Amino acid sequence: MTGFNTIIDKYYPAGSPLRDIYMRHCRAVASKALDIAHRCRLDIDPADIEAAAMLHDIGIFATHAPAIHCNGSEPYIRHGIIGADLLRREGADEKTAAVAERHTGAGITADEVATQNLPLPVADYCPRTQLERLICYADKFFSKSGDMTEKSLERARSSIARFGADSLARFDAMHAEFTNPNTQP
């Protein structure tokens, strides 16, 4: 696999406001995920955690989110599938591509895609592996806008709750998994 920095450099030019936002966000997610993995003694290679965290949002540049300097045309909710496709084309590990594909919200079910008429192919986008859940969970504590400081658990839960009780239940399950090392999903 091409190193994650090479992929980031290709799509996020040095010195651009979007790269600065992207790198700050992804580094914060990586740091939190690595801290959780260490504290909970997770059996995940730290290099895999770092690569997945640094690439989980690689598709945001193609979306329309001007507040964070994303000037593409796609709806923001599609950044995960766009990123996963890009990572597969770039030769990234499938586990890293799957993290990009399944980290949005607290995961999105096929039923949610269909019933909410989301602009995604009808499929399940819920994190399946521990690596996928870890990055999804850590990501919920950091915004790409505002002061970008770590959100409290209450703020993270409140953000997820806007998407419904099922999303909040998935987030709460990840919280239990990553705050109690003896909890297994």
C-alpha cells in the first residue's frame, strides 16, 4: 500500500486551508484512537489504527461543504463511499477502505438509507470490525469546524442523537466497548 501521507498529499495540497483542517482533524482522531487502543489493550496494530484514522475522511474534498473548504459537488454524506472507492483505487488495504466506507455517523443501515432516501447506494454502512468501530467512535469527538477541540461525551451523544435513537444506540454500544476493556460486541 502507498503510505497514507502520499495519498493525503495527492488530494490535499500543502498550504491549503482544507489540508490544514483535514490534518488537524485526522491527527486528533488518530491520537484518541491510539489512546483508546492502548488503554483497552486492543489487539489492533497501531500502524493500522494510524493509517485508518488518517485516511477515514479522504473523500471529503469531493463534497460540497464550503464551511470547511470542500468545494466539490457531492453531498457530504457520500464522503465515506467516495473515500473508500478512492482508497481501493490507490491500493490501500481493504481494512482501511472499509473504515472510510463505514465511519459516517455511528454507521448507517441499509434500512436508514432506503427509508430516509439518503443519496447512497442501499447497503449497510455500519462499522463491523473493531478497527472500524474504533475509528468511527473516536471520530465522533472531533468536528472539522469551530475550535476543533475534543467534544465531551455529552456533546458527542447529542450530535449523534440528531440522527435518531438507533444511531445513538450504536454510538452507546461503541462507547461501552471502548470504555470497558472487558466488553465485547
